[in-house]
Amino acid sequence: MKKIVLTFGLLSGGIVAMLMNVLMVLCLNGRMDMQNSEILGYTIMVLAFILVYFGIRSYRENVSDGRITFGRAFKVGILITLITCVVYVVVWEVVYFNFIPDFADRYTAMSLQKLRASGASDVEILKHQQDMVQFKKLYANIFVNIGMTFMEIFPVGLLVTLISAAILRKPAATAAVVA
């Protein structure tokens, strides 16, 4: 199981980390709107987590003789998901703290611009500005940053794991009851 979990987890993590960094570069260079990048970002996560499905299927077919319970499928899938999430978080922490430490400032400016464009009142804008100052302080703490980054991706992986485990489960055939 270790080989399958590591292979599919690292592959999925590598895909999501690479594509998310390409997306971030496009946003920071002004080639893509940061507001629209969230939709594309979550789409990338779902596509990378498709490897959870294939990892569970590989385990079922190659290790478990074509049979797997929901519980075992969930265990394989959640381990792949956790490895993917760890890769994503580690890569983000390296990129954030070493290459784009002004990300929170850029994100704040984008969110304030969006709020102004929506016609928000001065009171709403001021409140949001204060909230973003607090966000930047929190986000500068590596432990908060890690937690927020993990919670950005983990729910997507959990959902894909649950769906994949449900689809791929094939419990062992029960013996026929003789009457």
C-alpha cells in the first residue's frame, strides 16, 4: 500500500503545486485576473485529486485481488490526499516566504479594489481594510499560514476521496446460503 499511496500522492501533489505556481505567476504578472484565478485554482485541485481515484483503483486491482471495502478504499484515498496536501503546503510555504512575501499586500489591494468596484460604502471598505490588516498579521505567522493553506486544499481532497471510495468499493463476495 505504501508504494501506491506515495506514488499517487506525490504525483498528485506535484501536479497541483506546479500548476498552482504557474497560475500564481500569471496572476502576479498581470496576465490573469486574481479574482478569476480562484475558480481555476479549485478546478486544478479537482483535476489533481483525480489521481486519488486511480490510486484506489490501482490498490484494488493490484493488491486487493479486485475487491475493496469502502473503509479500505477511504484509507488509501485519504492517505493519498494527505500526501498531496503536504506537498502543496510545503511548496506554498517555500514560494510565499522566499519569493512572494508581499502576496498578502497584493491580495489585500485586489480585494479592496473589488469591494470599491461593487459600490460598497466607505464604512464597509474601512471595515474590510481593518480585517485585511488583521489577516496580514495572522498570515505572516507560519503556523497560521500552514493551517490556512492546508484547509484551502484538504476539503477538495476529502470530497474526492469519499466519492472515489464509494464508486470503487467491491466487497468480497459472500458465500451462498444453502437452504
